[in-house]
Amino acid sequence: MTLPAPIGATETIRVRAGFELHFELTAPTPMMFIVEPLERPGQRILAARKRIVPQLPLLETTSYQDMMGNVVWRMLAPAGRLEVSHDLLVEVSANPDPVMPNLPKARVEDLPSEVLHYLLPSRYVDSDLLSGEAWQMFGHIQGGWAQVQAVCDHLQATLQYGAGSTSATTARESYQSGYAVCRDFAHAGVAFCRALNLPARYVCGYLADIDVPPDFRPMDFHAWFEVWLDGAWRTFDARHNFPRTGRILIATGRDAADTAFNTAFGSTRLAHMKVWADLTEISELPLLGDGYPRSPTQEGIRLSEERGRIGQIFRR
């Protein structure tokens, strides 16, 4: 078996990612899912398997792209048990997130019109309420990248990773509580950046345990954020605050309300959830067999170790 080459010796790696969700519904319920990654620069979908049980009539399931460009699955789910899963093989960059510390900050009047709405407060990003604090702490910092990195450094030092928020918690509320999960770190990062006149958007996706010690706790979808700098969206992750390898972007939006993996228009209960994202050497998706993989997988742990870049950094 050929082992993956070290970073720098190969341009891409393969990641197997996906999820399995089970719902219990008391009545037929319209539902939406934002869970399907698109091909984009640095992200190539090699294989994908979508599974819905019970199989729905063609007229009761469809997909479309929303105003943000995200793929949305739309369905009328029947009463009873609903199983939805997606298994993916994705080719991504073998290198960690790019770091470009000298990128400048654009004046608002020079920003393209299509990014201006990412300067405004939104449902979970109450950036207007953090404006005074943002300018007091970071307003003196010169340069766009430097200012965003200072925000990430501050959030990493200030917020303790841990559950303290709910689905209704705003960026300011989680920041003031001192506790945050990845969703809260992303919202807080977006809020401070918008307060500083830096267009910022929320991102959800998969993040594999590559070149870091494996985390054996159940995996979840991950959230980070992007900032418009020097004509492109740049990746920042205040939760880890360290360049990571193996991100798979599912969706972007103003905040988590635009990227929720599931929205149900009725009473539902999420009875089971499994998420995986792991380095792999497979070239096609295996048969389901005994079910979907746990994460991290033994193959993923071995391959990440063999890449030789395990450091003293942790994902959660």
C-alpha cells in the first residue's frame, strides 16, 4: 500500500466525510437540509452517496441552490422514522490553511457591492453591540489580516471551550459568558470583524483530525469563518487558531441561521446523529456493509501519524 506523501510533496489528499441522522416525526413534515458540499477551488467531490429511508416519491424530494449558493435538500418527510445520510469522498489540499499576514484592509468605499451585506448585523451576529469594544481593542492594529488575527487570538485566550450556549445564543451573549463551542467562536469572530468594517461570513463544514492528536469524542459538523481580504474570502478559525488541513466546506451565510444542517416545519426529534471526516486512501466508497464508519477511523489515525506532523494541538 502506498502511503500519503508528507505535506509539500503532494498537492492533494482524500478525506472520507459524511453523516447519518435519524428523526422521529409525529406527522408529515416539510424539512430542509443544508449538508451537501459543492465543488470549489481546492475541493473536488470524487464520490457521493445520498440515502433517505423510507425512500420518498420523486415529487416529495428535490434540491435547489439558495441565495448564498448553498445546496438545499427539500422534502416532505412522512410520519414515523426518517433516516438521512450522506457519504462522501473528497479531494482537498494537502496543505494547511494559508496564512498571509501582510494582506491589507480595504476601505468600505472600495469594497465590492456583493460583500457589503456581510458588514451588517444579522440574527446571531449582533456586531453593532460589540462595535465600541472592537474598536477599543483592535482599532489601532494596522492591516486586514493582522486585525483579524488579533481578534482570533483574543477569542482563543478569552473563551473557554464548553457548552454554555443554546441555538438562540448570539455572538455577544456567548462572548460575555466566557464559554463557547465552535459555532459561538465563529459567530464572535464574524461579529468583531463586521464591527471593524471587515466583511465576514459564517462557514460550516467538516474538519478531519489530520496532523493533530485524534479526538475520540463523537464528531460533529464544524464551524469557522471567512473574511474578505484583498479580493477573496480568507479562512479563519478562532476555535483552533492554528492552520488546519482537511477542511470540507458545506455552506456559507450571514450566520448559523443561513447554514443550519436541518430545518423542520413541524414537530421532530433528532434520535441519532453520527458525523465522520477522516484521511483515507480509498478511491471509491465501499458498500455500506456494517454501516458508516466511526470517526476517527483506525485508517485515519494511522495515516495522520505517518504524515509525521502530530503536534500538541487539539481540535476541541
